[in-house]
Amino acid sequence: MEYCKLQTGCLLVVAYIAFLYVRERRRYEKKLRPTPFDGLLALGILSLTLDGVTA
């Protein structure tokens, strides 16, 4: 567990940013179609998760 502290902290920060982004996007947009930022955000969460598992 000591080797994956950085990945856990980064994952929490990115997950918080994703939560705020999705909440605000639902408030102001009626049509929810995926954007490139959505894909990058999901890819970042996935890569941080896999990096934490391998650490």
C-alpha cells in the first residue's frame, strides 16, 4: 500500500474533478453527447487505476 499512495491521491483528485464536471454539464446542457474531454477524463481514471494496481 505504501507504493500506491500517489496514485490513490491523484485518482481522488481526478474523480472529484470528473464529478464536478458531470454535475455542471448536466445542469447546463440538455443533450449529453460525448466530447473528447470525456474520453480523456475516462482514460485518465483508467490509467491511474491500473497504475495503482501495478504499483
